Amino acid sequence: MSITDFSPLADSGSPEPKIRPLASGVPRPFKQIASFWQGLSCTDHAVPHYDQLDLLELAEFLTNVSILELNESHSDFTYRYYGTNVVAMTGFDPTGRALTEVAGDGVGEKWGPVIRHVVETRRPYAFQTAFGEINRGHIVANCLLAPLSDRNGRTTHFLGYTEDTGESG
């Protein structure tokens, strides 16, 4: 998958820390995960099937990986797996909880456009954003979100990768 496949998303104008294109190109792990995603067998659908995902194949990245399950309204998701580096970066472990449960109902303004973009384009999306962390304030992170489908071709899950840029936002 080439760098041009990672498209920017228009800023929603939200006062929240912005979802923005990556500041310095696509990081190597993103390219590797996008390549892994693209290599999953998806003969009858453009999006790989969730049940084809073998996390052992991503062993070197698991500390930064998350698995998200989309809710039916496509405005929220439940964290099914949240890597230890992501837990350390954000200051909490939301595994088994919905995004709105963890961050409140207003979070849809920030994440709704990202979720819709990935569902509609059926491609991985790389972006940069800031996360609130209880003990450190906002941290800037590079994020990748790749769609995964059920056997009917509907996007039901996401494979995520998050890395701290070392900046504060």
C-alpha cells in the first residue's frame, strides 16, 4: 500500500484536539500493518474479514495495537483489545468498554467522522491526534485505523495502531 493511500480527512471544526494528517510522513510500522491488512485473504470482499485476523502475526506490534468493534449506529465502538503501550500512553485500559462510556457522549464529534471515513472508503486511514491523559495532559499520537468486515462484507471491526510522537498537544 503506498503512502498516497493514506488520505487526509477534512477538519470538522471541532474545538477538540484536531484529527489531522501525519506531520512527517507515514511511519514504518504503519506501512507494515497496512501491508499485513492488505495481504489478508479477502477474495469476495474489498475489506478483510475480522475472523482472518491472527494477532500472532502482529506479535511485534501488539503493544501498540487495538481491536475495536463498531456499534450498529456507526457512531461508537467497543474496545476489544488495547495494547499495553496504548494503555501507558492514555493512562487507562478501556478493554470491554464503549468509547462513549470511557470518554463521554461528545466524543462522537471527534471520532464519528473518522469512523465514517474508514467505513466509507474501506481503506486504512492514518492520522495524528491528541489524547487527554490524566497524569500528563494531552499527548500527540500517530494513529492508524484499518477496517475489518464480517462475512457479509459489512465493516464490523477495526485494527488500530497508535504510537506516541513524543510531543504534547
